[in-house]
Amino acid sequence: MLLNERETDEGLLVSVCDPDVLGETFENGKVSLTVDEAFYDGEEADEQAVVDSLARCSVANLVGTDSVALAVEHGFVEEENVLDLEGTRHAQLLWM
């Protein structure tokens, strides 16, 4: 998985994606998502690094079957809140 962390005024912003979806565009009806390299490209990370990052973040964006499955498995995202987009999955996380 590719992991990118950015400090913002509102806290830690994390983006995670499967390497094979980077640069791709996915659609489902009116919803369109481009996995922009400027936002999603980051360091290769193992599962534990991604879990640790999600535990510390304020906001996270996740794209890809493996990345989203990991977030669901560890309780960061509820399955019913995951979007299926043309063969991949997308989820967002916001801690309040």
C-alpha cells in the first residue's frame, strides 16, 4: 500500500491507496474519483504502518480493495460506508 501523511491546521491528513490504482479514474453513476498521484502517492507501507497512521489521523482517504479492507478489518471504517467504484473501493474517515 502507498501511504502519505500531511500535517494540516486541522490535524494529520492520511491518504492510502493500493499501488495498482494510482493514476486511475473510477466512476459509479454520478460519482467519479481520480486517484491523483499528487495526493495519493507516498511511501510503500506494510499493514501495521497503515493501521498506526489511521489511528493517529484526523482525516483519511482510502482507495483500493486492499487498503479499504484493512481499514474495515481494524474498525476504522464501517462496511456499509464503503463506496464501490468500477472495480475498486473508496472510503473516507473523519474523527470528530
